Amino acid sequence: MLIFTKPQFLIFLLVIPILIFFHIISISLSKRKAIKFANFDAISRVKGAEIFSKNLFVLYIHIAIILLVVFTISGMSWVGQVRSTDQSFVLVLDASRSMGAQDIEPTRLEAAKKAALDFLEMVPIQTRMGIISFAGATYIEQEVTEDSLLLFNAIQNIEIKNIGGTDMLNAIIAAANLLSTEDSRTIVMISDGSININSLQKAVDYAKSNNIIVYALGIGTQEGGTDEIGALFKISEETLTLLAENTGGKYYNVAEIEDFYSSLNDIILITKKTAVFNLSVYLMILAIILFVVEFILINTRFRVFP
């Protein structure tokens, strides 16, 4: 269903009949001018010129542009039922040095980013989500938003952090702060589980005290992998399992990534809700395209003969 958030501006549609009236008048005036031109044979030999143009294509473009502009300023929007969830998420990505290990190709971090992007695509539209990365310090890459493009760019831009260490507690605290005003709060932790700053118990206690569920996705292998300078890093699945299970969530390994994706029904409570999508930007872009087309036509094929 289409609605207008500012219907008062629809009054500008009255410009259309005025435009049509002046178009008819201009055709009439053109005919009078043409009659004064004595050499009709010369006119007919001019390529692309017509004595009395009956082509209404330019008029149609004018009308279309006016419609699009008026609909834009009137806030034309589409309203419909979409898949939704009342839950809000923060994706927490480990970006410590160990995530540069290459036991998961091309690196653990790139695999983590791929999983995060897949998760972003699979959640219902307009799901509220934030993005955090962490190492020895925590970085808020994107505050909670419904804008999937902002979330996509935030994930894509995450790189290995220069600050050494892995502080999962502060990452949990930062995620909890982002979710503090949300009704239903869930953290999706994507990490290799290595913690060397603060303790796991503190992270669990903080999540529980703030009613936050943590789902954890482990990135890495038991055999471990080396980074670009040859340092060996192994996954700590026990850490991630304890974090998830003690906060009411679940743990998954990247080797079982399909299980993680199929478990989204466990993570997300899918409902239906009415969503409003503002079409103004798309309408204005289309109006600009038509304006350019009109400009080209009136200076080429539909050029007015003097």
C-alpha cells in the first residue's frame, strides 16, 4: 500500500493541467510562425525538422518529472508486512593478532567477517544491530541501527588491531551499553576464544547481570594456525562454550557454519510487522534521469527549428 506522509504537497499536481494547457498554446503559436515561413520545401529537407510536430513525448516526460517531484516532496512511502524480530543484536568480532592465523582461509578474521556479513543478510529487514571489534581495546564500529548499508560497511572495514591482547570483558561491556535502551538484547560473538586480559567469569557475570544472551561462533581449528610472521595460535572452544551456555546462548564452530546458519531460528524470534519504506530518494533519482533524457532529446531529436 502506498501512503503520503506530507499529503498537503499533492496540491502541486495541479501544475499538470496548467502544463498541458500551455503546451497546447505553444503548438498553436508554432503553427502560426510556421505559416509565415515561405519555403516549405527547404524546411522539409532539414534533417529531423518537422513543420507541425505532433510528438507528445516531451510533454509526457514533463508530466512524469512533475509527478515524481511532487510524490517526492509529499513523502511517498510503501507500507507492507515484512518478516521482523523484536530482538536487537550487536555483532562482536575479535580483531586481535590471533585472528590473523591462516588455519581458516584466507584468515580467521576474513572468515569472521564473512560469517558476520552472512548473518546480516539472513536476519529480517529492519533488524536493529550494532557492530563492535576488539583486541586489547574495544572499538565501536557502528552503533545500533536499522541501516544495513552502514552495518555492511562497518564489517567490511574491520582490520587486525595494533593494540595487543584480547579483552573480551570490555567488548561485552561496550555491547551491553549499545543495547541498554533496546527491548530484547543479544550478542553474537565471533572469535577464536583466546583471552589474556580480564577473566571469562567477569564477562559472563556482566552479560547475565544485564540480561544479555550471547551466541558464540568459534573461528579456528584445534591444530591451530600461524599468522604472517609464523606465530602459532589455537582456538579456545571451551572459553566460547562457557560464555554462550552460561548466558543462555549456544556455541558453534566455523567448521559447522551451516549449523550456525540453520540455527538462526533458535537465535531470532521471527514475527510479522508493518514496515514503512520511504521511496523519496528513488523517485528523485528517477526524476533526475528523466530530466537528463529530456535535455538530450530537446537538443537533438526534438530540437525546435527556428
